Amino acid sequence: MRKKYFRYKAEALINVKNIVTVHDFYFKTPFESEPESHDFWEFVFAESGEFQYMRGEEHGELTAGQILFYKPNVVHCIRTESGGEARLVIISFECKSEALKYFEDFTGELSEKLKKYLFELVEEGGRLFDLSSSTPATKKMPEKENPPLGGIQILKNTLELFLIYLLQSETSKKNASAVFLPPRTDEKSLAETVKDFLKENVNGNLTINQICESTFYSRSYLYREFKKATGMPVLTYYNQLKIEEAKKLLTETDLSVSEISAILSYDTPNYFSKQFKKSIGVTPHTYRKNIQNKR
């Protein structure tokens, strides 16, 4: 007899979208980077030496064993005046996962266990890229010939593991819910944020993943809180916005049903008509005729 097994859905706490750079720098003379900002995340780890950093309006020191994160679009730079040897690991990447917001202003110590995972990450990067040829000004990492099969996926997975282990380390000291879901004022604030985004893209063809990425909410959190606030799933609300826009176009313009269907990014006019009738009770043609008869 075939048995039924329970399946645990493996939702990604942290999903790294793209790797940008992997650097492992050794400085034997004073060094200072140019101030910069970019639309992706970056962290720096001081293996040895002492560094001074600027992060937005904040100025501070980074000493051996400490890690520092730069959130997207914050102006930052780092320098060392040490005459001795200093080592700095810099990793930059794209990620829009909700949990990563914990690191927006993070500076902290790495345990020996976390250092081990970090240097596994550097080692994986060294299999893909020529780390000795990169500089702080590098915009595209120099790739090695014949990189290992699946190397970039291994690098991505290793980075995600490191970030998750770092989060676990931090949540053992703090309230986990405060880490995984940054505080919101109330459910309405989430709903209004998402509603505004849907209205701005009413003529598009958004997926739930695109909505999550653009509004910086995790899928499960977005679904639960939006439905709690509005009484309906996100995509159901999105479809209702489209229907309301269709009613407006049918009333105020002479556009054909096919043209309105295309404007609202429906797959076919037939599918648009079915969705319209399902919501309003009549076809778009009948709706327009009824409106005209009332005038």
C-alpha cells in the first residue's frame, strides 16, 4: 500500500540573485578606496589590520575579526594607514530577500565557525575568478579558463549559507521575529505599499515573485498580511484593479475590446472577456452598450 508522506515546503530565507565581486586583498602599504555607491549589497571582513570606514553619515573603525555591511545605494569607502600587512575580504551581490534588511547598518564580530564558512566562500570564488588580478576598481571579475561545472551555483549557495549562519548567530542573541521580519507599523502599511505598486503597474502583467521582489516582502509574509488587511489574495486584488481600469476605458474611450485587452496585458481578448464577465457579470461589449443606453 502506498504511504502518504508530509512534505515540508523549502522556502528560501535568503535568495542571492547575482554575484558581483569576490575580492581577497592584501595591503602592505597605506590604502584608501574612492567613495562609491551601487544598487547591490556588499560586505567587508577584516582578517588582519585596522581600517577606517565611511558608511553614509557614519564613520568608524573596522578591526581584525570584524565584518561590515553596506546596504544598496549607500555611499561608502574604506582605508588603512597600517604599514604592516592587512587583509580585507570584500563580497558584493544582489539580493532582495526580506531577512537581509537586518544587515542594513550591521557591524559585528565573526566567530571562528563563521570565519570558516567565509573562507570557504573565498575559496569557491578563487575557483571561478583570478582573485590576484582583481583590484578595488574592478567592475567585472577576471574569469579563469575552464571554471568548474556549476561553480557559480556553488558560489551562490555558499554565500547564502554564510549569510544564513550569520543570521542564526545573531538571532541566538536577539528576538528572531525582529530579524526575519523588520517591524511594520501595521498591516495597512504593507497593504498600501503593495496597492500603490499594483496601481502603478495596472497595465502590466505582474507575477507574485515580481511583486515580492519590488516591494521587498517575502512571499509568505506578503500573502498572509495582505489578505489579512484586504480580505483577498494579492493577484485577485490586482485583477480587480485591471477590471476597474477596463471599465473606465470602455466608458471613456472608443478603444476596441481587443485594444483594451492589449493595453492591460491580457494574453488574448477572449481571456480578457472571460475575466471581465466573471467579475462584472456581463461581457465588455454588453457593458459598453449598457453604459451608452443610459446616457
